[in-house]
Amino acid sequence: MFGTQDLTLFIISGLLLNVAPGPDSLLIMARSASQGWRAGSAAALGIGTGTFVHVLAAALGLSALMAASSWAFGLVKLLGAAYLVYMGLGLLLKRAAPESSDQAPALPTPRPLRSIYLQGLLTNVLNPKVALFFLAFVPQFIAPDAASKPLAFVFLGLVFNVNGMLWCHFLAWSTAQASRRISASRRVVSWLNRAIGALFLGFGLKLALTER
């Protein structure tokens, strides 16, 4: 179909790769836990848009150009690392609201869904590892005699993205449901944000030290 091969294996592999934890999953979980399913869905849609940007860039050869250019890769890598570190520090340094024994814990100030969507988009787009992943993974499932390899690449990228969106929205829903049932106190939510912030900080530092 559309010049592809081993499509079933590609779908299964894509599902397994999407389930693997990373900055995208952590962002969805953080937003779903603090603001509910809609916020997690907004983050997931932003991540999906970022993935589509990478797919188009790879199909047009921009990702290959970045992979071949040390300064382009380094620039995107540093921007992505700086953004992850910024998000991590923001969660780590966020002060917890004081507990109140006679009132239900107040929810944190909701972040606009548009802002959460943009956060998901930037988290994904500014990660050069995603671009290099598509260049290394997708071509293995394009038939050598494909009439249009860019079309086959875009088709496989869309299949991968649809699988990813299904998983991301399930993650958003399940995290929101778990958060609602736990009814965590402000102190617990604060420590959860700090733990996620530390992971974001770790991902950012790891990305900054990544070689081409």
C-alpha cells in the first residue's frame, strides 16, 4: 500500500515505540494529573502536530540535511535541551500551596489549553532525536520499488502518528482518572510535579550531551 512493505510489523513496532516513556508522555501525564483529560488531550494534540512536522521535514529531506550538518543539529539540540530544562526547573521551583484541614485542596491555576498545546508542540519539534528516529526507522518499511518514496514516507508517518495519538489520549484519560480517584493533597501534587520536573531536567541535560 502506497509503496510500503511489512505494514503490520510497522504498526506493531510503532505501538511499542509510542508506549516507551519519554518527555512527551511525561508532559501528557503532568497536564492530565493537574488539569484533567482535556489538558492532557491538548498536550497530546500538540505532540501529534510536532510529529507531523517531523514527518513532513523528513519526507522533504530537511531532517537528512540537519543530520548531515553539525551546526544545524547542534542548534536544534540546544534549543530542545534548553526548553526541557526550562520546563523542568519551572516544575521543580513551583511552590506548593499551603494545606488547609477544613477545606478541600484547591486546584492549581488552570493553564490555557492553547498554551498546553503549544507546549506539547515545542517539546516534540525541538527534539532532534525524533527527526533522526524517523530517518532511521521509517525507510526500512518503504518498498525498494515504491513509485513515490516521499509519499510512502508520509503515509507511514501518518500511520505512526495515529497510533501515537491513540496511545497518548489513552494515557491522558487514564492519568486523569487515576488522579481523580486518588484525590491527592496539595503536598502530594507538589511532590509529583517536582518528580516530573526532575525527569524533564534529566531529559534536557541528556539531550544537551547527546552526540550526533
